[in-house]
Amino acid sequence: MKTDHNILPIAIALGIISYFLGGTVFLFFVFGSIGYCIYTRSSLEDRAFIIKVLIAGFLLRVLFAVVFHGANFAKGYHGISGDDLLYTVKSWALVFKWEGKPDRWADIITSASSRFGLNPFTYLMAIFYKIFGFHPVEVKVINCILGSLIGWVTYLTAAEIFDKRAAKISMCIVMFWPSLIRWSIANLKDPLIILSFMVCIYILISALQRKIEIWRYIIFLLSATIIFFFTPQLYFILIAGGAGLLIMFRALRSMRSKRIIYLLVAAAALLVVAGVYYFSYVKPHAFVQLIYKCELNQYTISGSDFAGYYFYPGTFVDNLSREIVSLPVFADIIFKNVVYFMLTPFPWQITSPERLLSFPQMMLWYVLLILSFFGIARLFTRRGPTAFFISILLGVGVIVSALAEGNIGSALRHRDIFTPFFVILASTIISDMIFDKRLSKEGAE
């Protein structure tokens, strides 16, 4: 009977919570269901580790989301970071439109001239608001779930490429990577983009190395569709290119691994020669115009944003518009933009408390980048096609993203779509360092 008396107040408390925080209860139920599925499908020796890290990462995100939302609301709610407030307001305006409420502000920010911010994540938030009402802090739990799942998919990808030791290290790093946590506690599209992108690449890598079930291809198509409706379209192009590489590699599977590597090296050399000829003699109008638009965007941002950066004199953009450009200039553009995109904010750019918080992460990031080069080199010796696939993915993705950036904060945020891959490549080296050190200690004893 004593137990029954204890259960009663708990039931009453849960009933009150579910009445006022119905959306949160529902999302916790969704996370619990996903966690249970992950637990049952994981191997016996790893399921305890996976579920503990998954729950820890999720609860940490929920805690930070509540704390930061409360602190931000106390100062007058204006969003935690980036487009947080934009997506919050846009999604609530969509509910007004769906319910046929005549409201001028909702009409304006959902009009054809104001399409920026209307994407799959905005509609996902709007559906939540439609069912549970306008609760900006509750809806953040959606991103807490998505951000936690990024860590799990990172585990799957690392296990597919390397081994379970590297997979565990990768999952821990990604799950508690500061900037990835930050995007997960705000109403931003980034967690959904990163998760969809990771799912697509994981399925492609799995299909490259073995046969997979048809339902995984269905998930691939759904994830690719989500990416397609986001801007920019770069990530969808990478997914489509990755699918093309998969088909090519599967056709070459009957060949010996050494011959495949020789073929890939020859193809890469041919592409370099063709590229030099193309840029030197054919003078690609469309490509020059693309670079011009990217650099014009960078130049505009640098002049209007205190965190913007630009490397060239003002006449440089005018020369690009008139297509006065050479191959060395293109190389210089790509090199400088990639360096800034991958390494900013530099230590000498720590000029505010917010950037000071990013300093420890940047030090770790530089170490991970160095280790990732050793990781990709190791992968080339073990699985040439997979290494080539990841190299193309990261190379093209980083270069194009770098050309489109012109803001320190945006560069930090947008490069996180590639962060899990660099973590995976570095994790195999970290795994060896930890394992070798452990063996040496055991040998000394």
C-alpha cells in the first residue's frame, strides 16, 4: 500500500506536466522510442555504451536549451544565435496562414518576396506549433533529438569505415562537440541538414562496401529530398555526385584493389590536366560568373558585418565581373578562402567574450584536422575507393562552401556539416594512440 501512495503523487505531477508541457512530453516519448529502437538493433557488447552516450548527449542539450532560452528571454527574446528568431517567427506565421487568420505581419514574412527561412525545418516547427501551440522553448527539443542522432550516425559511419574503437571515440567527440551542441539548442536548420547529410553518406559508404537492405535506400531518398529543399543546393549536389561515384565503384568491384587505385590516380591526373587546359584556354564564362557572385557576396558582407572578412582590393571584384582573371588568381582565391573557412576564428580574432568561448574548441579543431590527414592516408592503404569517395566529398564540399562564405560566425557554423567526417578520420589515429599507450603500460607492469 505504501508503494501505491508513492505512485499517486507521481501520476498527478506527470498529469500536470503533460497538460502544460504536452509538446515536451510528446518529444521525450519520441526520443525514448528512437532510443529503444537503437538499443535493440545495436550489438550486445556496444548497446550499453551507445544508449548511455545518446541519453547523456540528449539531456545535456535539453538542459542547455532551457537555461539559454531563459537567460535570453530575460533580456528580451531575440534568438540565441544565427537565424534562431527568424525560424521561430516564420514557423508561427505559417500557422497563422494555415488557420486563415488575417494578419499583416504573417502575410509579409511568408510572401514570395520573403522566402528565405521557409525550409523543411520551418515547416516541422510549424506543425509542432499547430498541434501544441506556440512554445519556442519546447520546440527546441526537436533539435536536441536531431543533434543527438548525429552522434549515433557518426558512430555507424566510423564503424563502417574503421572499427568500433574508432566509432566510440567519434561518437563521444561529436556528441559533446561545443558548436554542434550550440546549434542543437536553438531553432536552427543545421541539425536537420547535418543529420540528413550524414545519413546519406553513411548509406552510400555502406552500399559501396556491402549489400544493404532496400529500406535503407528509401531513407536515403527521404534524406536527400530534405536536403534538396534547403538552400544552398551544394549538399544535394554532393549527394547526387556521391551516388554517381557509388555506381562507378560498384561497377569496378570485380577489379583488384591495386588496379582500382591505379585507375583512380590516372583519372585524377587526367582531371587535373583537363582542368588546367580548361581554365587556361577555354575561359569558362559560367565558372567565372559563379566565382564573381561568391566574391561579391563576400565583399558585401565584409562591409556590412563586423565579423565579415575579405582578402582582396575593391578593384578585384570589378575585374572578376569583366572576366579579367587567370588560373593563378583562381588558385589564390580557392586557397585563401579554404584557409579562412577551415581555420577561422584565428587566435588573434578572439576579440569578444563569445569568440573567447570558441577558443578551446578551435585548439581541438586544429589537432583534429592534423590527425584527419593521417587518418585519410591510412584509409587509402586499406580501402582505396572509400578513401577516394570521402576525399572527393570533403574536397568539393569544403571548397565550394569556402567560396560562398564571408562571415566568421557563418564559417564556424556551416563547416560543422563536415566536422563529423574529420572527427571520424582523426578517431582512428586517436584510437591507436590510446590503445598503444594502454598496451605499453600493461607491458611495463
